[in-house]
Amino acid sequence: MKVHHLLNETASSLSQAGFSSPALDAEVLLMEVLGASRTDLYLRAEREVSPEEQRAFGELVKRRLTGEPVAYLSGRREFWSLDLEVGPAVLVPRPETEILVEEVLRFASGTEGGTLRIADVGTGSGAVALALAGALERVQIVATDVSREALAVASRNARRLRVQDRVSFLAGDLLEPLCGSFDCIVSNPPYLSEGEFSSLMRDVREFEPREALVAGREGTEMHRRLIGTARMHLRRGGRLFLEIGPDQKTQVEALFLDGGYYGDIRFRRDYGGLWRVASAAHV
């Protein structure tokens, strides 16, 4: 069977099964089997796919039809133009989290001299930490995660991207592993409520790590914990940056205001117009 026939047939099967991006899914899976780029697929659309390649591709398609995320099947996901290893131990990085990186870089551009100290809490695949490490020349980042399996993935990503000299990885719950003070702390914490989790698409609900998605009945439990303790690890004027759910602005603002430890509270929408990032300075 030729490349274009295989793509069309697979896209049709995935579409009938209700997947939202059947053509793209088929392309990514065939790219993985053939070791080809997307451009290669279409430049060589008449290429005959060998029986061995068809069998390997068929196995991936079967797994996709069960709901397994394409990123886990390919073992990779692009984030901030970085090619990251991903797997079942880590959440698949989402494009909207790039807004979090943008806000930290905006803050960094306003600092003067010296090496910036940043903590990335709940690093997962290392997406945010590694994007920052690649974008900033003078930076030392401490990335934490409660999952040692996730830290192993993040460490491999750091070595492959050659930024391991700028990022260190520590195992522990949220801020517990941190020592000293930081210029900023950044986190994309779990922020779904129990109810929201139950309504997720199958490929997220059944395959991605639940502990990286759900944060209690209202979805703000991790925000509460981070806001309550981050001030003890921030220098005066340092900022805490948090990804938030689209409907959590009011709740997170109240958490920042409680106790009077934070000021200059800001919120940023993503490119879809949804509230996505909250930040505040330690005063």
C-alpha cells in the first residue's frame, strides 16, 4: 500500500471512531514508523509501505483507537519549539502552557544583572524549565516533582537539549525540596476539579497521570498550597507564576490577597481569550 492510501484509510477509520484530528494523528504515527518528516510523507506519497512497516503502523493505530494519546505512541511532543520526550509518567505539554513561559520571560527581561534563580514546581516532562533554560543565558533552575519517573524523563530531556548545566532536578512534594530564595517560582499545577476530570476526553482521562490533573473538589487545592508557602522561598519582589483554569481567576486572586503577603497581582489570558496565568509579587 502506498503512503497516501494508508494515510487516507487510517484518517477515515479514526474519524469514524470520533477522534478530533484524524488526519494529523495518522500523519504523526506514520512519521514515527517511517522515520520521516511531514514534508517527506507528501513528497513521497507514492512510496510503497513495506509489510513490516504496515504491521508496525497498524499496531500504533490499534493503540490509538483505544484512546492512547498520540504523544505517548510517538514518545514525543513539541513545546516552545523543543522536541520533548513524553510518556505515561508525565502530562502531555499543552500549547497554552507556553503563555506561562512567556510571562516568566517578560519578568526576567526586567531584572538586572546576576544569575536568575528560578524554581519550576511540578516539572513533569521539564517543559517549562527547559524552555526557560534555553531562552535565558544567566539562569539556574531547580525543577521539582513528586514523581521520580517524571524526573527521569525531564532529566533525559535536559541532557538531550544540552541545558543540564542550567537545570537541576529534585524529588519531593511541591516546594519541600527547595533551599534558599528564588527570583521567581513557576508552576503548572493540577487544576481540574473532580467533576471536570470525569468529563474529560478518554485519551486524557484514562491515560494521562491523574495526579497531574486533579486538585480536589474545586481544582484549586494546589494553588492554595503553593500560594501559602511560596513566599518563604521568594526574595522580596520575587514573583510566583501559576497556570490556572479559565474559571479560577476570582478564587486565585482571593488566595493571593489572603494574608497580605502578595501584591501587584496580575492575570493573563491565552490566545483563545481564556484566563491562563496568574502571578503576584512577594511584598
